[in-house]
Amino acid sequence: MRPLVATVDLAALRHNYQLARQCGPGRQAFAVVKANAYGHGVARVVETLKPLADGFAVASLEEALQVRDVAPHARLLLLEGCFEPDEYALAAQHGLDVAVQGDEQAHWLLAAKLDRPLNVWLKLDSGMHRLGMDASSVRRWHARLAEAEQVAELNLMSHFACADERGHWLNDRQLECFASLVDLPFTHRSLANSAATLTLPAAHQDWLRPGIMLYGASPFAELSAETLGLRPVMTLTSRIIAVRELAPGETVGYGATWRSERKARIGTVACGYADGYPRTAPVGTEVVVRGRRVPLAGRVSMDMLAVDLTDLPEAGMGDEVELWGAQVTIDELAQACGTIGYELLTKVTARVPRHYRS
Ligand SMILES: *Cc1c(COP(=O)(O)O)cnc(C)c1O
């Protein structure tokens, strides 16, 4: 079998969810499990969090049905609401909570024939300017939806654009906008993603919506997951499947972009960009072999990458390689590649087996 494996630490996942809840004592928290639980495998993640989570949140009805298979009774929120009018009946059948993010969705909802009323989360555009209604529209729809037979609870939600940048001016603007609707009688309110859960108590409201922090990555560029008390959940490991000695001046990999300046020892690792390891990883990006960091040599290819083992003579064939995990954090690798942990985690491809450890 190919030695590349993504090991998912379920105890760390539980720890991180509990940490989110401790950030907002007395609040409830939707565990955000969209995009296959940020690449970790939605079924096992939901099964693991089900006994402790107040609810789950996903991006579509299709994702919600995957969660429903594992958690038939859990509270389950569609963060972007329904994409087509037909979906409201299904959402009601499956007992989902739905965001209503614009006039079209509100009209579809009012025209829907439902088995039972839905919990609705009116989405306020408090400054992200992607989804949601402005404050006066929310007021108008509140009046209409509060009376509608399709609506059970009427709730309010919004989403931050810059909560990962502490002190950003837009955070205060968005908080003020949200607070401007304090007089409306919503059942529940929700505003905080991971970054706001961790650092913006004013945003906590009734329901937190932590995503990335559950998986042990930091939403902040300048605050490490470890500093925040988070434990890494996914460890991506493989093995060295070939070793060769190069004379000074020889090159490695596609494009011959890496050239040895000395007698070098190169190890080939079974992991490439078709697994989700970023092709943009610059030369010098580190992986861990036998507890020591060694740099990439040359370009990442589809199924393999090469590392320079010259300074680690004891390393050899079959040695385990940590691509990311507790030693090389996902955030460190993401920063080196000019991206964020979210992208690397969600791009681990289907051919990488997930192994679960409790
Ligand atoms: C994805 C998402 C979240 C979770 O965000 P994180 O930064 O991963 O914590 C919360 N709310 C909404 C609306 C989302 O789309």
C-alpha cells in the first residue's frame, strides 16, 4: 500500500470543540463541518462530536444530508440557506435550520409548502458584502417572517470579514451594525467564527460558529494554534521510497530547478500535489524525518516530492516523513506557500486514506 496517510486525532478534535465552548461560557456552538469537515471526513467528525456538540453547520443541503446520516436529530444549519425553491421542503423534512441571506430566499420560503416550520436565521450583511441583507431589510423581513407559517424560530446571524485581524476597524463596524438590531425580538443570535470565538467576546451572542479552530489550525497569522491552546488534528505522513547520491552540480526534479552544491543525498517521498501537498511550496520548505527538519529539494510533482537528506545521514529507505502535523504545523506550511491552513486542509484529496485515532 502507498504509505501516505492522513491521521486524524479525534481526541484533539473533542478538545478543540470544548475549548471553543469554554471561550464563550453559557453559549452554544455549531461545529462547522462544511467541505467534508475541512477535509477530515465529515462522518467520523460528526460521530465524534455528536455527544458534545450543540449543533452542526454546513454549506449546502447535500452536505447536510451527509451529516443527517450520522446525526439524525442534531441541530443542523445551512449557512448559505437554500439554493433553489424546491430545497425548502427537503430542508423541512430533514429538520434543518436555514439561513435566509437575501430577498429571493425569503420569497421562496414564504411560497413553500412545508411539512413543518423551519428555524430561520436571517442573515445580516454587517460589512462583508457577500451575503445578507442590510439592517433595514432585516427589519422589514423580521416583521413578515415572524408571522409566517413556514417559520418556527426566527434568529439573526452575520459573519465577520476581518475577525482574524485583531483591532481591524471593520470588526467594530460589524459589531455596531449587529447591535443596531438589538431591539428586534430574535430567538437566537450568532456572529462569531473561530477568530471571534477566540478573541472577540462582544461577538459571542447565543451561538458560536467555530470552524477552523476545531481542526487545530489558527485563524490568525500572528497567533499560533499552540498559543491558543489548540491541538493539531490532522497529521499527514508518508515514507521515503527511494534514496540516491548526487554528485555536485546534479539537479533534482521537473525543470531541474534544484542543483546540488556538494555531494548530496536525496530522498524521494510518496506525496505530491495530487494528494493536496501544495505545488507552490518553495524550495527549502521543511518536512520532518526522524524528528529532524529537512528541506524540500526541487519541485513538488504529482505523486512525489524530494527532500535533501545530506545533513541527516542516518535517514534512509522506509523512514517516516511528517509533511504536516505537530512538528511542521499546517499554519507554518500554509504561510510558506502564501496561503492559509483552511485551503491546505480542504484540498487533501480523496486518494489520501484518513485513519482515525481516538
Ligand atoms: C465557514 C464559516 C464559519 C466558520 O469559520 P472559521 O473561520 O473556520 O471558524 C462560520 N460562519 C460561516 C457563515 C461560515 O461560512
